[in-house]
Amino acid sequence: MERIIIFIDNSNIFKGFRKFNIKADYEKLKNIITRGRKLQGIFLYEGVVYPMSLEKKKWYEDLSNLSGYVIKASFDKITFSDAVEKKVDIKIAIDIISLAYENAYDTAILVSGDGDFVPVVKKVKELDKNLELWAFRYSLANALKEELEQENINYLDDVLNKIKM
């Protein structure tokens, strides 16, 4: 059975959910992406403005307790910034590549359309691992799209009605 790990760039996809005016059910999202494969882990990365709201804290707790998500947050004590976003991208890149070296998965599933991940995609391929992408059409970087075969690209736009709360 194919082993997968899901890496979610939450800041990236949250903008899409807001654009389409939906609240996403992350448990449903996990199930759609997993599609009967063996889920080895699911990581959600996000830049967080500190102090965190009680609502956000509860959301993180529910996600990790109920759905098995591992939350990997980068904090900014003043304001949300591009620097925090870059820290998030770097954490995702390190985890995808180091877990490939550790043979923790057969397929890495990246939920982001960010072009910064092109070198990560190339490295994962060099390591003889698969990479599957889930992104919004409007925000999928062309450079990222060109790096992957069409069958490895999935669009969140196509499953919005299935993952709505």
C-alpha cells in the first residue's frame, strides 16, 4: 500500500478558502487527499500572529486531537510578515526532504501552489519519491505546474463542495 505524508501550507490555501468564501472541514480534506492510501502523517504549517486568539487555539487543539494533524506554527510577536511566511516555507521544505531521506513515505503530498517549492519537487524526484500537489488553479505557480506531470496535480477548486463545513 502506498505510504503518504501530507504537508499543508495553510497560509497559502486559507487565502483560497477566503476567496471562495468557504469554511473548510480539514477532516474531509484529509480524507479526500488520502483516498485509501496509508497516511503516515499530516502536517499543517502556518505563520501565527502572537498572542493567538482563543478561537485559533481551540481550532489547533481540535485539529490535532480529533484529526491527527501535527501543527507546525511560526510565531511573529508583532505583525504577520513575509519573513514569517518564508520560515513556514523553509520548514515545509526541510520536512519533505528529510522525511524522503528517512524513507518515511512513498508520496509526499504538498498542499500549496507556491512557486518557492520548485527546488523541493526536483529534490524529491531525485530521491525517487513521488510528489502530488493540491492547489487552487488561480494561485498555482506556473513553474511548479511545469515540474509535475498533470496526473500529480489536483485542484482544490474541484473539491470545494465536498470539503465545505
